[in-house]
Amino acid sequence: MSDAQLLARLRGEMERPPFHHWLAPEAVHAEEGRIEIRLPVRPDFCHMADPPLVHGGIIAALIDIAGHAVVAVAQGSPAPTVTLSIEFLRPAPGPELIASAYLRRLGRSLSRADVEIHADGRLVALGRGTFANPGGAQ
């Protein structure tokens, strides 16, 4: 499958869940085994700090979305989250977060993905998830 076809699948994944309509993640890049999502930071995503810092729940949601997306794009169907672990490495300022997700294993029933979150050019969080393939591998 071409990168353009993978990006089209990724865009479809970003449009499907109603939660994404509120959060507004943007599909940036897709290639075999890797996707990238951009999340513009809004004031309602942040702590009232100076400078404003992105709330950990927003970062966790982005990790889940990106991990799901890299698996769903590869298997061609939704990939419900089974487990998710997150390490917050440093505070995350705006104006955007970039999630890079890597497919580590595409299995018949379970798949694994790793996610890096960057803000202001720095690595701010790492995530790892296991995602299901309810329909079996395709």
C-alpha cells in the first residue's frame, strides 16, 4: 500500500470517533509501520501556569489515539485499546504536540505500538500500548 493510501486511512481514523471532533488531532504523515499526528494546543488543554503547560490527560489521550491509529491503519480496521502505559518526561508547552507512533508488532489478535510525544522540539512523553484486532488479522 502506498504512503498516500496509508495517509488516507489515517485521516479516516482521525475523523471517526466523536471525541476526535472535540480534540481535533490532525493526520500529518503515514508510512508502513509509522504515523505522525499533530495536535494544536488550545488554552482549555492547559494548566493555568506561566507559560501554560499541557495537561497530562490530553497527552495520554494523544498517545492512545496515535497508538490505536498506527495499528488500525496497518490492519485496516479499528483497534480497541487493551493496555496503555505512559511515561511523562517533562512539562509540555504549546503551541502544538507531535505524536509519532511506531508499529512494533501486528498480530492476529493483539498488536503493539510505541508512541513518542514532542512539544517545542523536545521529547515530553513516551507511551506503549497493546491493541486488539477483533476481526482477526487482514
